[in-house]
Amino acid sequence: MSDLKTLATVWLDGCSGCHMSLLDMDERLVELSSQFTLVYSPLVDRKTFPDRVDVTLVEGAVASEDDLKKIRKIREHTRVLVSLGDCALTGNVSAMRNMCGVQPVMLRVYEQNVVQPQVPTVGVPALLNRVRPVHEVVPVDVFVPGCPPSADTIYQVLSELLAGKVPTLEGVAHFG
Amino acid sequence: MSAEPNVRTLTINGEEISARSDQSILEAAREHNVEIPTLCHLEGLSEVGACRLCLVEVKGARRLLPACVTQVAEGMEVTTHSPKIDRYRTMILEMYFAERNHVCSVCVANGNCELQDLSLKLGMTHVEIPYQYPQLPVDASHPRFTVDHNRCVLCTRCVRVCSEIEGANTWGVMGRGAQSLVITDLKQPWGDSETCTSCGKCVQVCPTGALFEKTSVGNKTRKHPEFLPYLRIMREGEQP
Amino acid sequence: MNTEELQQIAAGGQEERDKFDYEVNVCMGTSCLSQHSDRIRDAIAKEAEACGKKCQVRRTGCMGPCAAGPMILVEPAGKLYGHVREGDAKDIVEALGGEPVARLDPELGSYFEGQNFVVLENVGHIDPEKIDEYIARGGYQALLKALTEMNPASVIEQISKSGLRGRGGGGYPTGLKWDTVAKVKGAQKYVICNGDEGDPGAFMDRSVLESDPQRVIEGMAIAAYAIGASKGYIYVRAEYPLAVQRLTMALREARRRGFLGNSICETQFNFDIDIRLGAGAFVCGEETALIASIEGKRGTPRPRPPYPAVSGLWADPTLINNVETFANVPPIIRHGGEWFSSMGTARSKGTKVFALTGKIQRTGLVEVPMGMTLRQIIFGIGGGVPDGRKFKAVQTGGPSGGCMPEEHLDLSISYDALISAGSMMGSGGMIVMDDTSCMVSVARFFMEFCMTESCGKCVPCRAGTVQMFELLTKITKGEATHRDLDRLTELCEVVGATSLCGLGQTAPNPVLSTLRYFKHEYLAHIDEKRCPAGVCELSPAAVEVHA
Amino acid sequence: MPLYAERPPLPSDDKRWRIVNGTMRKHGFSRNALIETLHTVQSSFGFLDEPAIKFVAQSLRVPLSQAYGVVTFYHFFSLKPPGKHTCTICTGTACYIKGSEKLVVEAEKQLHVRVGETTADGEVSLGTVRCVGDCGRAPVVLFDGELSAQMKAPQLAQQLERWTMQ
């Protein structure tokens, strides 16, 4: 039996599809929740990241200053960091802006084809020049590919972590 | 050259097998259900030995040898999988993913892509080396087909099928190094090509979503490169 | 052409020489010519005529010490002048037969000490555009001897006995290579001379082709006879216009004298040579890529086997050797294989031409017997590092080679010793670096070279060199971590082990050798954000934020 | 297809096409004369444009894609016309060790172009070359093809100024 008790999930630059897939585990969530305590997540109410978390699932790429700050803090307070889904693993769709840079994206979104052209500066975090996968910023322990990873895959990962094993998804899951 | 190929005995991963002397290690291995990953190889086309995924250990050889172009020999001892080879293959695959913009989730070939399949087979769960994010064009000028260079792995299957089977030589490779690009004619829009017969063979042999039919929507497009061996046999005619 | 005729031409040349009391040999290699040595020659000829001295003014090939050019060799005094200007013509002519002009002393010190000219034996003494001058110094005796006194097998035997190994870099035994091609059956065989001297910082082949082109042609003809080829190609870089021009002229001359064409030297041997121009692709130094290029295609290598010896140019058996290798052949046939093997070390015979450049007092072309130490070459011949700076490393083998530090200066030059020191012989570039060179930057320089010269066919070389280049850039900018260094090492291993051809397989060498000997410099960049040589501009690591 | 049915006519009355044709004839219009012919075009016209590549490809019966592939593989061939003057800096190893990088920076600054580009007024093209073989007197620069050795940044600037001031 493993000593991994607390679970957190975070949502960086992604579409939340991985979280949806997490919920797709359906009744297996109940089974897992008897062993894990979900201490931090977009799905729960807590606002600050706890001092010590056993397992954190990270969805999304690192795309803004805010993401960067968050992931560094999370790494510091997490024992097993899991990159969940292609955005966390490769940047995926979030990183497609790397092909052209930030400026054209900002122009397209906030200035062209809008009624009131205006780039927001207050209350929103500044974007990084380059969107990066999580492991380019902090060390990652487990990689779970998929866009999104299937509920079965996520269940397998969590079960194996609970069983005290390092999950290997070789030959199980792939990008996309 | 003797017309009758001789039989050679060799071992692959310790198993003794026989093969015809004109067979490559790859052919012999696949005949005996030993899996060796490949990307540029396609039955019915000439070999280029470029993808380096089929590299195997041959006892006594100084270097790893590409199974696709190395002929079997008597007493050869071949190892197709070892921790070292597996590590090399994964890294080669990572280089493929990182050099262009492979975003499986939005690709027309998602689920039917040889590159994606390889990542599954070789157990590549993430790409350690940084993506390059080159700016590459998409050419949709052809009435039926599209080429998206972001997804091209430069296997040159399209170039070879166009030259060796169709005979049109529409496709070629321009530039060199990381700037290499498959092109039609004088790098003009595919739709303006004077030589393209629109036969679509290039699309069928493309291992990724780089070449696709415009009618392929979503990710249900399977490609059918199996016609190649058939064409070869029919073209060569009746063997005496 | 028979022996008597050959002797007649040689004697004629001697008679011609005897008409003069003095010889003034003016270097007209690329380097000296760019300093208008042609005008100097004309000025001297005019002066000589004016003062009535019997003086033969001759254009010659590169004499070696390029940095002291334009060079002039005055015979019979054997006096070298350096940094000659047009205005010096009068003094030079006046000094003939008397005291040499002191101010034109090239101050070469011990430059020629220990040098041993085999390949460069004619340098400074013949006009590269006149075949008869080559003949007068023993040229084409070897071809005549091979054709009339030896059978192909005995030619190969002499080459094997000589212990000559490929001078292009790999060091494959030449005799063995010839023997393989000779034994392959084929109605049509080819001899190719690889003059695609792509190593940046090396100019041995250019020099030989410019200074003594007939020697290469003779070597190729002997090889063709030995293996049974009737057609040859010389592949030369288009960046060497003078070499191409001299070679074109030399081929015409050789045909005129009957050393090329049909029934050479009144035997049944037919052989002719064409020039093919390279077009700026380093990878074409690789045999199979070179063949593709001669066939008019993209110079991409293909997997070997089959080796060119079996299936080369147009799928026919083909022998490929480098310029310097062929240049060694005539003297070996003339003096015998044993003569050649008496020079050098146990497994590396003869001499090697090096282009000694970089941070060194006396740069230039040198030819030394194998087995000489790096220290003798760099500090003896080259005079050491100038400007009171400290020696740091010597680079050999071009982009495939490595950098060796002070500790290895007593290494005796041989194929095997250089490989064990993490470098290689290469074609002969030898670049000296002082303490103002940053070794990470040097590795990055070579990686950039490999990256832009990669043909793009196989992914480890195409994409791996880009990744390694970016990691090295990251290190020089002070943005790298230890993880980056680990990844660099791993990439070196994978690219080296899995690339299709020699370019990719050896591309990691400059990184590996600098990591081996100068790891502290890498670490200084990473840990202390400091460039010990003061070359790199480092900034503290930061993930850039879009403002 | 009419494309390769017979040898195409010369693209224009320009005499240089006859030189190009001469090279091809010398090689019997053989496919393997492609690079040799392209060399002739490059040296006669200073660059290779699309009509030129097409003419050569059709004359030698080489597929268009292969001809274009060859032209773009070899760095000696240029698809763009060069400026009136060319400044080519050697970036071989010996020149690198002797500071050719600084020369490149200086030239780029002076001309306001990057390596491989031509100034807006078409006066000067800036290029680099991988070793011209005068390593003994590095660093080396070719001004309009003429070799100048042991080059220093101010000297380079002076020469470029002479061109740009005209």
C-alpha cells in the first residue's frame, strides 16, 4: 500500500478537456476518492495550494507569467508531479502560437475584427514569449499523453500510483 | 549472379531462422514476426535507409546497421531490441516530433498516423528535446489534395512513388539540412504543377498527415499504401 | 612516349635551364597571387632583361609559408625572400650572385626544419602550367615504369607495401582499396580524385592542385592502370578557380604529351580524365555523395554497402582517393614501396601535409614525416603562439575532428594516436588556438558548420545537429543547466551512433573532445555564468516574458 | 506532354544562352551534365532564375523537381541576382579563430543587410563562404571575387564605404 494520500489537480494553459476526462472516470472516482483526498483543484473550492501534496496532476502548458509562478510553487510542494495530457507534455494546441510569436496573436484576438480594439493589460497575466511544456520548466515525474488522455488511462495512472508503482504508459497511450 | 537465391541461416534475437540470400534483415525478420520499427521503408518502393529507426545490432559490425538495406548473411547474429537500441530509437522519434509542428490532436491523420503509432510502440510518452516551431507553409492549391509541411517527416515516400511507380517525378526534395522541403516541380503551387497526374499515390503512401485528400474530415481517413506491391508485380509481368 | 623520349624532354629542360645563371621562382599560388605576385614576376623579368643578367624568371606553386608572402625563391643560392613588393624587383635582380637583400628575409626561423618533401617535392621549382618542367624533375617516370615494367598486380603490391593510407581523413589502406576494386569484375571502372577539400581551415589539396597538378594526374593514371579503369574524374571545389584553371591546362598538356588518351606510352592502356566542379556542399567529400554529385544529382549519401568499389559511379566499380593520396603514388612507384614505408610510424607511413593556421607565428603549408610530435610542428616549425599569449588547444580533422590540449602536445602524429586522443587526422587542417579562444564557442562553431552542411537525408544529423547547436548556444549565453549538458552528451551519443554517413557520425566529435579536455569551460559558463576566455556575452538564466 | 517532347528553344537572343547550350552539347545533352550546365548559367548570368532552370531541365530531360532540388542543394548556386558588388567573408575555421565573426557583424552593420542579402539599392551583396583556402593569411574577404587577406574591421568598413558612397 502506498503512502500517497493527497491529490491535487491544476489547470494551466489548456482547454480543461483533461479535467473532463478525469470526471469521465465516473463511478471509479468514488472508488479512488476512498483512497485519495482531493486537496486542491479547479473542481474544488480551495484557493491556495497546500504546503504538501502527494500527487499533482497538471493539465495545460506553461504560457503566462502566472503559469510559471504557479508551476514552480506546485513543484516545490508536490512529491509526484504528473504531466497530464498533450498540452502539458508538448505544448500541443496551446503552443501553436510559438510558430508566429505573441504579437500577431494579440493583434488578431484583440485588435483585428473587434468592435473595440484594446489589448487588456490590467488583471491579466503577461504572456510568455514561448509556450513551454511543463518539463521544460520544472522536473516532471510521470508523463500521461493524450488529448485528452482517456478516463481509463487516468484511472490506470492513479491506481498504479496508489499501488506504489511508477506508472508506465509505454504502449498504452499516445499523443492526440 | 545465380538466378536461384540461396538459403541463409542466421539468428535474430537468439532465434535461428532461414532466409533467402537476397532478403534484407528487415524482410527476414518480418517474415518471422519479429517487429522492427520503420518509417521511410514501404514495401514496393526502393530503400533509402534514411529514418534510422530500423537500426539493429549485428555481431561483429562496428556500427549499428539499417535492417532495410542490410542483406542477410550466413551465420549473422542480429539483435533487434536492446536497451541501447530502444533508447536510440526513442530519441530519434523525439527528434522527428521536435523538428516540425506535429500536433496530433488537430491532425487529419490522428489515429491513422505511422509516426503517432511509432510513439506508442516505442513507448515515447513525451518529447524531452525542445520543439523547433519552424514556420512552414500549407499548400492547398491542388483541387483534390493538400500538403502540410508542418507534418512532413521527409521520408521521401511521395518522391519515390511519384518517380518509381507513377513516373511523373513531380515530387522532389529541395534545400538541405533542416531546410529541406518536399516540392512539386519548381517549388510552384501543387495545383499549378505541369507534371502532376493527380493520381494520388503520394497521398496514399504518406505516413503522416502531411499529404491528405481534401475530403478527409475528422480523423477517419485510413490510407491504403498496399496497392504498391500489387502494382510492382503487375508491372513486372509473368515471371518465367 | 617511351623512356628515351621522356629522357629527351627532361634533358631538353635541363639544357634550357643551363642557359641561365640564375633562377628566380615567384610563388603564384592563390595566396601570393592575391598580393599581385604576377606583377612582381613581370617586374623582375623586366629588370633582369634591362641589366643583362641571364636569369630565368618562373611562376611556381605555393612554397608553404603563405603568411610571409609573396614568396620568392632564388636559385642556385637557395635564398627565400618574403613580403616582396613590385618595387623590390630591382634590388632582387641586383643581388643575384651577390649578397642577398637583407630586408626581404622572410624570417622563417626553423620553419623548414624537420620537414620532408614528398608530395611537395617540386614546389617552388616548377611552373605548374608546364608539363615539361614536371618531367624534368622525374615526372611521369613512374607511369612509364608501371606501364612498361610492371603488371597491375605488382603496382598494387608496391602501394600495399608502402603502407600508404588514405589522406582524405579516414586512413583506409590505399593498397587494399585498389586491390578490392581491381578484383571486382566490370567492363567499365572509374577512378575519382576527391578534391572537394571541404574542411574549413585546410588548403593542402588546393595547394597541390595549383602547384603540381601533373603529379595528381600521374597518380590517377597509375591507379587506373592498376585497377583497370579507363575513365577518371577530378572533383574540385568551384571555390578554387585557380586550381581548376591549372588543372584544366594540365589535362590538356598531359593529353598533348600522350599521358592521357588512347595507347598511353605506346601500350594498350587508355585513360582520360574530366573535371567536375563541386558547388559548395561539404557532404560531397563523402564517397557516395560525391558520386551522386558527379552524376549530376543532389549530393546525398546512401547507405554502404554496397561500397563504391563494387557499385560506384553509374553503378560501376569505382576507386575514390583524395588528392594527396594520388600525389603520393608517383614517388612510391619511382622509389618502391619500401622507400616510402621507411618513413613514418609503425602503422602510419610516409609524410603528411598539414595546413598550419590559427594563432601561430608562422602559418602555412608544411609536410612532415608521420610520427613527428605536435609540439615539434607547432613550436618548432610554426614558432609557437604569437603576441605573448598562451597555447590552449590544437584542432585537427576539421568538423569531424577534435581539439587537443597542452598535455597532448607530445603526441606523435599518426592516424591511430590522433583517434585515441579524441581527434583524427582528417585531411590535414591544423588550427592552433590560444587562450583567447572559448572552447564552447569553438564547439558551437563546428556544430553550426555541420548543421548547415547536413544534407538533410537522415533525421539524427538533420535534426540532431540543430538541437546540439541550440544547446551549445544556450551554454554560451549562460542560460543552460546541467540537464542541458546531460542532454547534449546524450545527443552526441545518439547522433554519432545512428547517422547515415560520416558527416553526422563525426559531427559530435568537436563537442566530445572539448567536453573531454575543457569541461571546466563548459561548467564555468553554466555554474558561474562566466566565459573563461572572455568571448561569450552571458546573461543570467531567465524565461523571457512577453512585455 | 509538349513539355519534354523536343529540346526547348533558347529563352532569348541573349548570347549567353549559346554558351549554356554549348556546355550541354559538350556533354551530349546527358542528364548528368546538370550541375556542369548550372555552373555555366551561374557564371554567365550571375544567378539562376526559374526560366533558366526550366530551360536547362527541359534540355537535359531532367525532371523540374530534381533540377530545382539540385540548385537549392548546392550553396554555390544563387536564385537571386547579385548586387553590383559582392563582399564575401570567409568563415572557415582559421578565419573564425582570427575573428571573422567580427567582420560579419561589421559588414552587416555597415550595409544594413544580413548575410545572404543585397542592399536595397542593389549595390552590394553580402555573403559568406566556407573556406577559400588562404587560411595562412586569415581572416580573408573576397571583394568582387578579389581576395584580400589579414582583414581588419576598419579596413573592411572602408572598402564597403567606397562602394556605398558612390
